[in-house]
Amino acid sequence: MDQRDVRAAWQKFVERGTLSGDVRSTVAASWQRSRQHSVTVDRAKAPLVAEAELFRQRAKHAALRQAARCALQNSRTFLSDAGSIMILTDPTGLIIDTQGDARVIDAGRAVHLEHGGRWSEADIGTNAIGAALADSCPVQIHGAEHFCTEVQRWTCAAVPVHDPSDGELLGVVDISGPASTFNPQSLALAVAVGHHVESVLAQLARQDKEQLLCDFIAKRASWATEECILLDRRGAILHATERGLRAMKDNGLNTDGDAPTRFLKTVAFEDWPAKLKEILPHASFELVKNGSTGVGAIVVMHTRRRAPGERGAVAIRGRDAALPAAPSHHAQASQPPATSAGNKRPRFVAEDPNVLAIVRRVESAAARKMPILIRGETGTGKEQLARHAHAASRRSGAFVAVNCAALPDSLIEAELFGYADGAFTGARSGGAIGLVKEADGGTLFLDEIGDMPVALQGVLLRLLDDWTVRPVGGSAFKVDVFLVSATNAALDKAIAEGRFRSDLLYRLNTLEVRLPRLRERCDFDAIARQLLHKIDPGCDITAEALARLASNHWHGNIRELGNMLARLTLGVSNGLIDEACVDAMIGHVIGQVIARPPQDTGSLHDVQRARILMVYAETNGNVSETARRLGVSRNTIYRALGQPRP
């Protein structure tokens, strides 16, 4: 509809309350809501809040303003020529920031399209900000589509901004200008800016999460015998052990559904201690801030220890006594049940929240004997997680590991299912029970299933049908086996190329998890200390040396780290690995780059050289690998290093 038709339809609705079928449904619905709000068409301007209230709301929504700051500043340039302004509002439609064409900002004051103006539909009738809030979707309102006459001089496009973590409405980004500046692309621009703001919010949330985790890890040793729960600024539980959640439940909080602390999102950060004390009277709290902005809290559960066997006892233990008492700043997360072999527990470090979530899912699946498929790069700890699953399953049988890629095609069935005495030429006297029978009552771990020969895949499928073992030359019998598989291969590609059977994959991956690379985990120190204790219990490592090691790329992941630590233990005589030892082993370049991070001088050349040096350090001084990662020639790397080409 052109503007004359829209104005005629608006006039008809105002006078008789009837709607034309040609009016956009978004506009028609907003007109009806405006009437329900008792807004009159002669309302000349939006309400304007007092300066004190505006100040409070701007402070309350500081995170949103920070996320939108860059886009608003840029709009001063690219909207000036368009005769438009960019507006940021809070969730109620209160304008908290504006930027753009100064002349348009001045003109907007006539209708209070300025800081402190309230632009919900209840305040000023149909407009893009109010409609976007009401419909929770992008909206463009032009000219006569506005409900109030004075506002019909304007055109606007708005998009709601949501919290990327939980979808809560945070505010609105709007682009407005005189009706003569109408541009159908304004809505697309508003949507792009809204997405940008949400991505910045997600990045800030990740930074806050990292700060919380680092703060927690640094101070964890202070509460070695206590259970801790880590809350982010939204009141969500970022990290907690099962025993910590149990202790919270013992304090009367329901932890089965959403986090019982989520109400804290609406509480002023300085009021958190009082609120937390109300719901957790036996706990203490430490708030974590980024400057003056609160990012979360560490809750320490001081649960009374009861004697073993005491009725109603809550078994909350500290760090596993088998671990080195100190200097680790980490707690050993997620302890599985004891195994039958000497009552020993497998050592699987899971203090990274993402890995801890994986471990909990694996433990739950193991308890129900669900087949588990573990994916991940070489050296990420797939077999260790499989052994952890075996322990969590509480099965009394053995853990039997099978390298599928190493099984000879001609002896697949004999190796897996065994054979009777004299079943074939060269068979061992007395026969063999086979790997599957060895795992009866326990766990069968199929490693490198992505490289499994096609012949073995068919054999394995027959086994999974009814778990009946048919030894070569012998009688069939049933087995009770918990199946765990692992691979670093791209199985989807292997299936597409006919190298792996899709029906077998669906039998193996009732639960499928993927272990992250070592450099993606935040529990590097705990992993390194646990490996070092296993390699040489009498050897220790300094925090500075750990920091140097953590900066490496670790293409071989935990396995490569273990090998590096083993080499380092051979080079120390006093039982302490320090940064000098690490530098001597992996080269001085890493130490130099980390110890003196390149400063941003504003020179593009300096920024590029800093990036090259950092990647060069990550690759342990490998020029070819550095050039490959950066997509430049080796000559470029040599020039950045100040070295002649060999």
C-alpha cells in the first residue's frame, strides 16, 4: 500500500474501528493494541523520564550499552549522510543511547525521540520500537503506519536484542529518521546491528566465564576440603560437582530443574551476599568482578562431616588422597566408583566445565550399559575416558582394549571370538577364549573403529545383534559386555565413501561425545600435574613453567604433553621443573614471545609481525608450519624474524 492508502485505512480504523484487509498484519495488530492501551492519536510526544531514572536505567543496562557502543559510534559516520539516527532502548522501550545525524537528533526532541523517552506501544502507540517489543521480531513502521499523528512524520526500523545465553529480551536497536528518508534496507541494517550486538554480548559472556574459571582455579586450593559451586552473573550454575549439588539440595533447594539461583539475575550485584545467605545459610561467598562490573560468585558449601554410616550422612570429601597434595590449584573432578581391581580409581581429570559435562553423561550412560562412542583427536584421552566409563559402570569384569586397525583380516574372528583346540593349522594347543569372552561381565573397548576393516564390521554387527559368541570350531554361548568405542576419523565421510557401515555406527553411538583438544581446555595445569605425578611422583613443576607449557599448540594433545613432561623430568636434578627447563627444551622463542607480548603500536607492520612471532612460537620454531597456518610464504616468515633465508 502507498502512503495515501495507508492513511485512509488508518482514518477508517480511528473513526470506525474497522481494519482494511490491505494493511500489513503487523501494523493492524499494533493499531489494535494501541487502542487497547487507550492511546489517543493526538498524543504529541512520548513520556520522558527524569534524569535520575535515566541514569539508573543506563547503569542497569551497562553491559548492553557496552556491547552496542561500537555500532553506535560507527553510525555517526554512515547515518549522517542518510539523515537518520541509531537508537538503543532497554526492554521497556526507554531510550538509553542515540547516535547519528545531529540534525535528526535535534528534530527527535520534538516527540521525545531522545534519551529518556519511552517508546512502548502503551506510551506512544504504534512505532517500530514498541512493535518489536510486542512481537519480539524485527519490524519496520513507515509514516502513516504510526498510530499517533505527530509520529507519522517519522520512519523507523527496529529489531529486539536478546541475551545469547538464555534468550531474555534485553532491549531494541532502532534506526529512525524523517519519513522522507524511508529506505527499505533500514530494517536489514537494524537486524545486522542487532546480531552484532548479540555476538559481542556472547563474547563478553565468554570472557566473564573465563575470568570466573581462572579466579576459581587460582583459589580452589583454599577450599580443598570443601565443595564449591560457581555461579555466573545470570545466577546459572557454571560448575559444581554432584556432591556440591547434593549439599545444595540438603539446604532445601531443588536442583532437578532450572538452577535455583537464577533469580539472582534480577538482583543488584551488591545485594548478592544477602540473598545468597538467605537461601544458603551455611555457605560462604566470594564475589568476582571485572573492574566495577560483577561477573559471578564462588559459593563454598560448609557441610558438616558425619561419621561413615551415620544416618542421613552427606559424603562430601576433599581431594583424592592419592593425588599430590599440593601445589595443584585444581580439585580432581568427577570421581567414579571404585573398580574391583585393588579398589583403584582411574585418573581422568575433568575440571573444564565442558569436559566435566561429558564425563557426567558418560557416567550416566555407563551405569545403564548404553553403548558409547568417544570422538576426538589423537591424544585427547579417549581410552582414559573409556576406562573411566568402565569404572563408573561398576562392572566386575575386565576392561579389554582392542585396536581395530591392528587386527589381521584373516584372523579377525579367531582374535575376537576365540577358537577350539585344533580348529585350524597353527592354532594354539588348547584353543583361545577370544577378546570378547575376556570382556564378559566387563567392558570391551574398540579403539580406532574408523580404521576397522570392512570384514570386521560385518562380524561385529552379528555380535551386536544378540551378543552371541561363536568360537571358530566351538559351540556358541552368550556374553554380557559393555561396549565403548573410540575414533579420531571422520565417520560421516567414511560412510559416504563406503568405508564404514552406517548401520554399525547407529549401534555404537547410543551416546556420542567428543573430547576437546588440549588447547581448548581450561584445566591444563591439573592435567599436567596429574601426568607429572604419574611419570615421576617425586618431581614438581612451577606455575611459571606450566604457563610456558600451556602456551604451546599441542598438536598431539595430552599424549604429546606427557611425552614432553617425561623428557623434562630427565633434565632436572633437583626434582623441580622451572621455566628455564621448559625454555631449554622447547626453545627460547616461546619464552620470549610470552614473557614480552608484542605491544600494539598502531603500526600494521608491527601487528603482523607480532602475529607471526606468536604462531612461530606455537609451532616450536617451525617456519614451514608457521607459513602454512598464516597462509603466507616462508620468505615472509624469515623477514619477520629478521633472518636470512637459508
